[in-house]
Amino acid sequence: VQLQACGGGRVHPGGSLRLSCAASGFTFEDYAMSWFRQAPGLEREFVAAFRGINRNTYYANSVKGRFTISRDDAKNTVYLQMNSLKPEDTALYYCAVGSSRMIASTLRTAGGYDYWGQGTLVTVSS
């Protein structure tokens, strides 16, 4: 399994970025794809998830209404569109793959995932 994330960068508050994560080595459409983030000195936290089986999406309260997760199963790629970015969104963003059969609470937990991308840095600063 390989996950390659990209799209991070530096933006001003209120700006937008789109992260991508290209996956290989497994049957993409059967799995849940998720984004987590980790700021310096803090634990990795859930951002968004997209189940492959029933196409349900899940968001952290802190990003709901600003971030949108999507996936293109034909391209084995998951995206995270981030709008109205805030300084507190600054972090390393990681994509992860896990079972679509995880219960919702596990889906939001880093421990529920076996494979991770390398992380892409998002910095929101004026």
C-alpha cells in the first residue's frame, strides 16, 4: 500500500488549498479514505473521512462547512478542499486508508488506520 499526499503550502487566513492523496496497492473503492492533521506539540487529530462502501462522509466539527472531502475512484485519489483557512488549521496533513466497516467513532481515531501517507504541510499565516 502506498499513499502519496501533496498540495500543501502557505496561505493567508481566509485562503484556500486543495490537498490530494494518490493511493495504490489495494482496491481503492472498497476502503475508507481519511485525512488527519497534526500540529506541533499536539496529537494527530481527525479531519474528514469518506467511506468507500456507502459513500458517507464525516467531518471534525472544527472544519465542518469549510472543508470538503471527495474521492475519484477511477484515479484512486482522495481530495481535501480547504476553504476559509484559519491559522489554527496550520499542521501536517496526512491521508490514511482503513476499513469501510469501521464504526463511526473508530473512523475518527488514528488508531483505526493501518496505512498513512507521508504528510503535507499546510501553513496559514499573514
